[in-house]
Amino acid sequence: MSESPRGGVQSWTESMSARERVRAVAETLREPRSVNWISEQADAAWSTANEELRDLVDRGQLRRVEAGESTRYQPDYTRLLFEEIRTLIGENTREELHDELAAIAEEIEEWQATYDVETWEELEQSLGDGDLASAELRERRDVIPFWRENEEDRRLIKHALRLYSDVEAARERTTDVADRATG
């Protein structure tokens, strides 16, 4: 691994292939984007980006969206949702998921008490209060994305807990079938 002039930190063009960079950009899209946009963001040749995006569509990881005369790409959000749930179940016990839900609830309750609001939306609306000092405005503004992320995490964890038994049963069936096949 070679060092770069920036104090030993490699750029992603040194540490990832062009295809890996295209995948990294494509997986984080929030809205449909063109091959040109993705190739520019990934610092990859248009032809490489186009080929990788087509492969990702063929594998079901991206969706192709026709927008007028241009083709755009976006993640398959349904697949991403189920992958996140699968990862939560695979990497955590039920108890750990319950503990995380409790930690999230505690943090949200602290924000509710601190700012005298019930939701992050109310906290956002409070930014318009003319009597808040700049430091208080910054503090409230900085809490909003964390609150929103906590609510998204809570939603995913609840889904994972609802599906936990089903996923465990499917894993057991897969293991049983594999054991019978090798035995």
C-alpha cells in the first residue's frame, strides 16, 4: 500500500477499482441518476460505469428508470430494505435488538424533555422561534438528523424483530437440507 501526499491516506481511486467505485456511488443514490453523473462521481470512464450499471440491473441491485429520452439508475429500495433487516437479524440477537430499541427510545425521550417537543418535526419548527440564541439554534439543528436516523433505525429494528422467528426457521431449514445433502 503506497502512501499518498495527504499524510498516508489513500484516495479511493487508489484503493478501489473503477467498478467498485461505480457500485459504491450507485448504492448510495437518493434519486435516479444518469450514467454520466455516476461515472463523474465515481471518477470512472463512462463505458466502465455503463457496463457496471447494466450488470447491477441484471443482478437486481439497481433499477433502470426511463426519464424522457434518458436512462437513469436508482437502487432497488425494496431489496435494500430486506438486506438491512437480514443483516440486523444475522448480526444481532433478539435481546440486542430489544436493547437497541430501548436505547433509541431513551435518547428520543431525552430530546423530547430537553426541547419540550414530541417529534423531530416540532423541533425543526422551533428553529423559527425568534428568541433562541445562535448556539441553541445550531444545537437543535444538529439533533434533527440524529433523531430522524433513530426513528429510521427503530422502524428497521421493529421489522427485524417481527421477522426474526421466520428468518431463524428458514436458516434452520437451509442447514437441515445442507446436512442431509452432505450426510
